[in-house]
Amino acid sequence: MRKTFFAAATTAALTLSSPAAAQSAQDQLDGKYDRALAAGYKALMLCSAIGNAEKNGAKRTPESVEQWELQGIQKPLDAIVGELEYEIVRRPTGQIAHVAVDWDADMPPRIAAYFAESGCSALPIGTPESWSQPDQAIEMDKSEAPPPPSVPGFSDDLRALGPTVTSAFKGAGRTTAIVVQREGRLIGEQYADGFSRISPQRTWSVAKSIAATLVGVAVQEGEADVNEPIGLNYWRQGGRAEPRNAITLDHLLRMASGRYTDTPGNRSLGLYWGGSTVNETATGWPLIHKPGSTFRYANNDTLMAVKAIDNYISYYKPSEIFEKLGMRHTVAETDIRGDYILSSQVWSTARDLAKLGQLYLDDGVINKGAENEERLLPENWREYVSSPSGPQPEGRPVGYGAGFWLMNNSEGVPKDTFYAAGRRGQYIVIVPSKNVVIVRRGEDPGAARFDIIAFTRDVLAAL
């Protein structure tokens, strides 16, 4: 429950008395906005971690989320999140309705509302609590029975892998899960206390690789062409094409649209935590480079790639593709208008991410060798996403393909190794020449970075 002393503290913080009087009007405005974002961050993390876990048949407590997802987050939100009071509101059925987080005495709490199919969405700042209709009873999600609790496990003939996997839980960062597959067979996994094979976590930018996969499905179905201009209608004025219509899906997947970004990566705080929409956040940025000429890692490029196949994924939803892959514990979340936030906002398990990696080892084919074998991705899609044919990031030991990073310049790792990477230590490493997939999940705080290249090298050596 919320505590009344918080409102008084907030009021004091926003007055012009004492040292606060020295703050400029802009400083006060920025401080208030930071509090709104911090409250949105806390509301969405609590809602998504708990709601998506319960859908899987798993359990996350608020205390667990505070210990993992809400520790070591980016500044200045990290100094604010811990002090904000929250309330988890449930429906009569027991299903989570929303999470409300107090942040300002004169404004309603920040709300993250749960939707059974698409997880949680951060509602715009100022949305009233009644919006989610928490008193309305709705049917609980139909989830498959959860498997037995997971324990560390390794195949009998590969026990040498055990110490390498276990070491991931003792070094830099905070590892929550490791899964290793070879030739489509699970040969080792381990989880931190409180996590299991059905515990989902936010993928962060691993979602960009999921987005590239969805684009590949659309290409296979003849619904998209990576070399054609995306030609989105709201980028036209008076019937005349403007320069941004030269941007192709290939440019967007390779982070080479040429559009301006306000920060490296576009932190997208308004979209992720403020309750704005993909259309409001990602569409209007101007060109400052010729499309295809410059690498600039940007959330907005991935968001626009997904918008370019919007007609297809509105009909053939990501959840249906996940089902085909056996990724039954994965949820792609949306903004309040239903647009997928596939630059970051997907919740998935380590085993599900390993299945995505296996799709690439199997060259885009599911059920390979069976009567119901089906090609989901174009025949050359693996080579396409792992080819550094576009402009490359400067001053880094890794390259970039189309929605995936490349270990093509990493010593001791096969040159064909490519990987998905996300904030706080989310990784799917795919090694075609070794027929190996490595998944590492974590909640790494601040500057503590897990060395995925060294870990990949150690796992391959152990095999």
C-alpha cells in the first residue's frame, strides 16, 4: 500500500524553498520528468516480471523484482526508483490488472496495465488508475502445466562443461540463467536462485534480433523485400516522395538509415517508460547521412523496420510465430496503440531464446527432417543476418550484420559466430560451424559487463 509520507516528501522536493530555489525552472522540470520516468520504469518492470511469469505458471515476487530488475539501472532513475511507493492491483480472478506507482503529489500514479496476450504496457503519464477496470472479472490465461522445477544439469558425456557454466555465476555481472545446446540437444543449463526454465526476463535489445527474424518470416512469405524502400505513407507530403523514402529494410536492419538520433542507441525513455507510442517516438527523425552510408545503433531503426511489416504481423502475430518455434513462454509487448516495441520489450526464457538460436542453426527450417518440416526463413537468411555487408561500428572488436552482432574479429572464436545482445547481459550466441547455441541471461548492474566473447571461447573449448 502507498504511504502518506511520500506525498509530503514529493511536495517539498518540488517547492522553490531552501536549496531547491537555486534550481532553474528547467532543472525542476527535468527532475519532475525523471520521477515520472522512474515511476513508469518501476510500474512496468513489476507488472511485466510478475504478470508474464504467472502466465507461464512461474512465480515472481515483488521483492525478487526489486532485487534483480530494479537494481543497478541507468542514471538518474537509479537514485529515484527505490523510494517510490507502489501497489499491485489484481482482478477478482487473481490475475494482475495493473501496477500503480506514486511519484508526484499533484498527479495520478504511473500505471502499467497487464494484457493477457501482449503482457504489460506503460500507460501515458496522468492516466487514471480506473483505466484498467480492475474490478472487472476476466478469464485467467490458459497456460500449459509448468514442468518440474529446474536444477543445474549437464549431459553425462559432457560434464567438463559444468565448471565453465558454473563460473558464469561467479564472475562479473549477475547471471540468472545459462543454457547450452549442441546439435539441437540441451547439454547444460543452470539458473540463479528464484529463476527456472519457465521464468521470463526482459530481452532488452535481443528483441532486435527477434525483429530481424520476423522480417525474415515476412520475406519468406513474399510480404517484404529487404532491398525495396519501405515507403511508409506518413512519410509523404502532397503525393511527393521525400528523401527518407529511400530508406530500405536492409538499411534499418543494419542500423544505417542515416537518420539523426538524440543519443547513442536512442534511449527511447518516453516510449519505454513514459507511455508514448512507437508512432510518436520513432517515425519523425530527419536524415543527416545518406541511407546506407553510416552505422549508428538506434532503437528507432528497428522500430521502423517492424512498422514496415506492420500489415503482415497484424495478420500473422509474433505469438503465432513463437508458437511454431516452440517458444511458448515468450511475450512481445506493445505500446498502448498495439504497436510492438521490438527494439527491447520482449519477455522470454533462456530455453525459448535457445530455440530461436536453433532456428538459425537449422537454416531457418523448423521440425527439420520430420514430415511436418517447414521453412520459416529464406534459405540465405542466416548468411544475410550474419554478413557485415553494411557500414560497421568503429573502434569495437565486433561487427554488425542485420539485426545481429558478429564475432568475426574475435580471437579464439570461429569466424562464423554471430549473436544477439541486450542490455543488462542478455545474449544468444550462434556458432554454425560447431552446431552450438549458447544463451546467457542476466541482470548486470551499471558498468559490470559480462564478457560474452570469453565465455563463448571457454564453452567451445570445454566441448
